[in-house]
Amino acid sequence: MHSDELIKSLSDNGNKDLESSLQWINPIPKDASALIEKIDMALNIVRFSKSRRTEEGEETSNNHLDSLIRLKAEISSILNEKLK
């Protein structure tokens, strides 16, 4: 499946999560499976960054992490429905 088709299938909340996650996943790959991989890489980066900041005593927000997690879950759900 192409990412542009997938993006059109996102809910309103999914679109908001995509918008807030663009800094981590731009440019969006054409293939949806590559998009999932890119989201996984972004999740790893955000988790690492959050843990480093926590170690340094900084308070961190979960907004980016939560958005990426929700976006990945919705995209995975859409892909699983398309495969049925």
C-alpha cells in the first residue's frame, strides 16, 4: 500500500498525530511498510532522547512519544484491515 492512500484513511486524531509527528518522519516514504519502519526509528530516537533528558534531571513531555505510538497503532490497524 502507498503511504498517500494510507494517510487518506487516517481518522481526524490520526491526522493530528501525523501532523505533530512530521518532524520525526519527514520525508514520508512512498511505501506504507517503510513508513512503519520510519515511525519505529523515530520512536527509538524519542525514547532515547527522553531517557537522556530524564537522566540529566530535565522534565520531559510525552507528547511526541504518545503521538508516534498512536500513529503507529492506527496505521498498523489500517494495514491489517487491508490485508484481510
